[in-house]
Amino acid sequence: MRRTRPVVAIDGPAGAGKTTVTRRVAERLGYTLVDTGALYRTVALAATRAGLSWADTAAVGELALGLAGRGAIRFDASPGGGGHVLLDGEDVSAAIRTQQVAEGASQVSAIPAVREALLELQRQAGRDGGVVLEGRDIGTVVFPDAEAKFFLTASTAVRAERRFVELRDKGAPADLARVTEEVRARDERDTMRPIAPLRQAEDAVLVDSSELDIEQVVERIVGHALGVAERLAQSSS
């Protein structure tokens, strides 16, 4: 199917600023933000409501497949509503942001059947284009045919410093050396994992944010995405 508006895929390692950049890019383009992490949180919430243990991999996997099969999880596509997540028509955007649900999301995301189900949900959400997605494998696995792919990264030192400052600002104890080692370990896990490892797609635009601020990164991505959108519009007319 030929899309008239692009799928914008933003991949990259932890600490590169993907979440903030993705939200602002979606706002600037007027596209729907597809928050992949919110999908896992919503499955965790749905499992709790169904009385299922997150450790019950078979039951939670079946639940996730059922949710995907009936299109139960959706992102609000109305203007300015890209940040809202709907579960069977109910806005659960606030309900999925509790620490308890976050812990559940971490558990259910390790279930292969859940990952398979949410892969299809992500593809459903973006099949018509006009969406922005961020993650580790959007341009390589979820949408290998995305028209606008970006790999957003930064040096290990810069990403560790950002995380250190974030923790410090929240009043949490933080040691820069330890945070740096945690960033390195996370990178190794993400790039070495057997399922959908972190890597730059061959046709992705590399954006190194080490010496760029958020707005500079957003400008670069939006400018390229608008050029892609213009070419798609011309080819469909």
C-alpha cells in the first residue's frame, strides 16, 4: 500500500533524547505519536484488570494477542491527541503511568508472544502513515519500509551525563561513574539481544545529538521528514 504521508521512525540507544524529540517532532508535523512503551504498559494494565499475574507468560501472551486481534489498544489520532492511549475506547493515559504498571510493563515485555502481538499493533497504528514512532527496532523490524528513518545517538559520556543530571534533579542518589557503566551495559544488552537488536538501519539518517540541543535535533528531523512528505504527495498526485 502506498502511503501519502510518511512513517517517521526514530531509533537509538538509551539517553539519546528519543522520547522528547519524538514528541516534539510529532507535534511539529501534526502526526500521531505512537508510544511503543505505552503499549507494553497497557498490556500490563489489562492483565491486572483481568486478574492475571504478569509472570503467567501463557495467559498474558494470549491476552496480548487478543487485544491486538480486536484492535483494543489505539492512540488518539485527533489533533493534539497523540499522547492519549485508549484501551477498548477508554483513555488510560494516566492509569498506565503508575510505578506499579511500569514494573508490570518490564515483565510483560520479556514475553515473546506479547512482543509478537505488539509488533502487529504498532504496524496497525502506522499503516496509513502520518505517525512518529521511537524505539530500538522501529526502522529495522517494525517498519523496515518506513519512508523517513532516523538513528538518534550521542556519545556514551554525553548520554551518561544527561542521565546523571536527570537523577540529580529528581533528588535521587547518583554517581557519574556508575551511571556511565550502566549506560554501557544497557548498550551492550540492547545491541547483543537475540530478538530485534539495536542497530542503525542502512537507510536511516544518523543524527548525533552530542553537541546539539533538543530544538536543533527536532529541526533536523522535521526538515528531512517534510521533504519526504512532499515527495510522497507529489508521487501520489
